[in-house]
Amino acid sequence: MTDYPEPKNPAEVRKIYDSLRANLPLIPRPDTFVITRTVSMLSAEDQAEIIKKVKEFTVFDKEQNDPYGEHDFIKVTHQEIDYFLKFDWYGGSEGYRVVITLMQASDY
């Protein structure tokens, strides 16, 4: 198992997360992208539209949704339902550096 040291500051975290988000849904090892069962039950078109929305998301605000400036959590709405995209730093644990999860808000 390879250890991946945590980034030293929020700017480094943000750079990694933004880069990964730009490449969704194609995330190579040591990172991975997972969706919850609720999201997997949506049509391919709906899944693609939600992923498009999280890729295009730019409204990061320290007071509202990004207190540490890491861009590690995103909320988008599709067909009046909220969806979350979250990033978790595993650092090599379980064989992954970063796990990205797309879920319906009710899954959280």
C-alpha cells in the first residue's frame, strides 16, 4: 500500500479536488469515484446531467459551503432534488488517495 501525504494547505487540496472534479466520471487510481445506489438507479441521462452540474459548479463561498477553501463539498439540484458531491482524503488507506462520492441528499 502506498501512502499519500496530505496536502500542506487548502490551496493544494483545492487544486487536487478541482482537477479530479474536472475529469469526472473518469477517475484513475489511486483515486476513485463512487455513486450511491439512489444515484445509480437514475437514468444515464440524469446521471450525466448531475455530473455536468458538479463539474460546472463555481459558487464556493467561505460562509455558505466552503469554510476551509478546499472545494471538498458541492450541492447541486436536478429536477428539484438535491445532490451532494463530497471528497474524502484517504491518503492510501484502503488503497485509495481520494474517494469522491456522488449521492442524493437523502443518502447522507
